[in-house]
Amino acid sequence: MLNPTEIRPILKQWVAKAMSHEESDVFIEELCFIDKARRADLVHANGKLTAFEIKSHADTLARWEGQQQAYMACFDEVWLCCHSKHLVKALESCLPHVGVLVVDDYSGMAMIRRAKPNKLQDKFHLTGFLWRSELDALAAQYGVPTKSRNLIKEVRRQLCDALPMNVIRSHVLASLKQRYRSLE
């Protein structure tokens, strides 16, 4: 039976074949979000931020409800990749726009339900992906006044109050791609 570490490369192969994946796109493993309280097993950053939560045979779906809400606050698309033993419960517990993939004991993977665009993203949680220098660059680019003595959360709130979602989203996507491209 495969563990999450063994499932992740299979999932990456599936994503690279099933979704658009260009040379400038990146995979990010174990990406922290929601003030580092949550961690996405795999994120695909191409023209959007797509997050995948992996639940192996040994896992349970007990924490999925809270995880799902956190994913919805931050990502453009959300997928649950689960072992076949969890499939019925996964379909019952996933929001209708969460995609569902099933993996078996032989490295097989199949799409059960395609993810739909997430309309529940929260600007403040999205800015949580940005480092202070990236927040300051975004503020400077759009003329949002900030002070170096402001706490990061204050700067994030100022940006959320001043900028539309699409501007913040684009900056987050570009920043993550640049940051993690250098690590691949």
C-alpha cells in the first residue's frame, strides 16, 4: 500500500499529463498556508494555483472538513487524491467543486470528478503566501502606502482593502512561481 510520499510522484505525473504544464510552471510540495497552520501536500502553479490533498490507505478523512475549508480560502482549484477505500466518504464530504482523484495499491490513478473554479478564495489568506519583500513590492507597484514598521498582517490588510482579488492573485502566483522555480 502506497504512502503519501509514494503517491506524490504518481500524482505529479498525472497532473503533468492531464493539465497544462509549461516549462515555467512549478510543483510545490508541502506548501504552508493559513499562517503556517495548514500544509498542502502538492500545489501546481501554472496559470492558477491548484492544490492537492493526499489521503493514503493508512489515513482517515477525519480532518478533511477543516482542511477543505482552509484550501478553499487560498486556492483556485482544490483536489482530494484518496485511496479507493476512502472514495465513498470522499464523495460525500467534498464540496461540489472539489475534484476527486482515486489511487489504488498498484500506482493507478483515475479522475472521479473534475475540480471546478473556486469562488470562495479570501484575499487576506491569499496574501499569506507572500513574503514581506513581495508584499512591499506589490504595495509599491500599485501605490498602496505602507510603512516599514507595519506588521506583516497590517500590510496584508492594507493591500486587501486597496486591491482587487485578480491583482493579488496574479502577484501571488508570479511570486510563488519565481520562488519555487529556483528550488527545482
